[in-house]
Amino acid sequence: MKEQLSLFGNDIKQPLAARLRPETLDDFYGQKHLIGKGRVLRRIIESDRISSMIFWGPPGVGKTTLAGIIAKTT
């Protein structure tokens, strides 16, 4: 019998939040006016023309996740 993978499996050593964190701009939820297809921030990220940015906002809105996606993309 084939074992079914689960997000709650014991052999995975990451917290659930880390396993569910988006890894691409397409997976990132929100800010579609900036990172949607053809939008300004997406074009800058995809063309690798980022000089510096400051993300500001309350905890839990995706600042670190978006920074990680940008780091992987550029």
C-alpha cells in the first residue's frame, strides 16, 4: 500500500506555516495591483532591476515572504 503524504506528517521538520508559505509571485496572495501579471513591481522583479526596497506594514501581511520570493527570483 502506498503511503499518503500529509502536511501534518511527523517526518517533516518544518512548521506548518513554513510548509504552506508561497514560493513564487503567482502563489503570493494580495497586492495584485503591484505584483499581478504585467504590473510594475512584477516587471521590476522579473527583469532583475531591483536596487532596494523597504517593506512596511503590520505583522503577518507577507513582507518577509515577498522578500524571500524576490530573493529567489532575482
